[in-house]
Amino acid sequence: MKFIKKLMITVALLLPSLVLMSCASSNDPAETYRGETPKQIFLKGEEALRDSNYSEAVKRFEALEVQYPLESYTQTGQLHLIYAYYRSQDYASAEAAAERYIRAYPTSPHIDYAYYMYGLSTYYHNLGVFERIFSVDLATRDTSQIKKSFEEFSTIVHRYPNSRYAPSAHQYMVYLRNVLADHELQVAQYYYDRKAYVAAASRANTVIQNYQGASAVPEALVIMVKSYRALGLMEPADQAYSVLEYNYPNSTYVKQAVTADS
């Protein structure tokens, strides 16, 4: 009985170490699938993608990249890895993989796809898990990542206008442009509500100058009119009002600006 108890204690002490060793070896891309050829790793990785087994696809394409960096299958495997990360909702890794691909293969015929996935991953990474489940106003968030995503989509539209991803990228650009304009509008409104009229007029002007055509422009003009009038600057106030009335006649925005005058 004493021997059995000692054996059980020994096993109990060794078991965590054995588990950790097993996990370490199985998760090491340099060791995984050592007995398979690059082609076998690649084809089974594609099979995992088709089966929506993204965790397995990630492991296979990571192993391919580490074990056989110069193989012909590896370049395509890196594109698959970006997608596998993305579908696994590991957006940070998808961003990093897309960025690596863009740097490594700037003349690749699939570079537009890498930029597109980079933009998508940055967008959803910024959105966050909570916001993907519940509705959220992106304009209330930090805009640095939104601007980064916008730039990646812009690269596709301007450098690769014939890309199959260009129409979708353009739609994201329109949406993100409105988000950025809304953000500036909210800042302008914040300043106006606190009677910081110079700052309010300045941020409203940023919307008008940088985001022409955005849905936030008429509201920015209203804030500009109201701010200038509060400052006693009637000439620029009248100019802003004329622009508002000309572009949005008979709208509620014109009425808001008129109300501000009373």
C-alpha cells in the first residue's frame, strides 16, 4: 500500500510537467508535422480551411512558414494563414501576417488581397468583441485604428482599381469616412456645449473641409453658424449660413441655424 501511495504521489507530481511538455512540443510550429512534406502540410491545411477547422489550418500554415520558408507552397500558405487567423477572430495575428506578406512580397499578384485582409482585420480588431455583438457608435472610439484601416482600403482603391476587392474596399472607405466625420462632429458639439466656441468652430470646419459629402457636414455647418454668432463674428456666420442654405434648402438644419439666431 505504501508503494502504491508513493507511486500515485510521484505520478501526480510528474503529470503537470508531462502535460506542459506535451503542449509545448505540439504547439511548436518548428516541430509540428515534422513527418509530412511541405505539400502534405499545405494540402491538409487547405482541407482544414474548407472544413472550417481554422485552428488546425492555423497550425498547419504556421508550421509550413517556419519549417519550409523557401518552399513554393509557403507564399500561398501565408495568404491562407491570414484568412485562417481572420476567421478565428484572431485579428491582431491576421494584421501581423498581412503586414509580413506585404513587406515580403510587394510585387505579388495577390498583394491586393493582403491589403484587403489587413484593412478588414484592423477594422474588426478595433471594433472589439463586445461591439461586434452589440450595436456601438464607432465615432466614440479612438480613431487611430479606424484611420489605419481606411488607409489600407484606400491603397486597394487607388493602387489596384481593377482588383476584385476594390468595390468592397470602397464601401468600407465610405463608411469609415463617415465615422471619422461623425467623430469630429461629436468633438465640435462637445466644445460648443461647453461654450468653447472657437474650438467648436475649428472642429466643425475640419468636418467641412476634410469630409465633404459626409452626412455630418450639414450639422457641422450649423455648429459653425452658432459658434460664430456666439462669438459675435457675424460675417463668417452669415457665410456659413449661406453655404448651409444653398446646399440644404428647406432642411431641418437650416431651421436649426435660424433658431440659433433668435
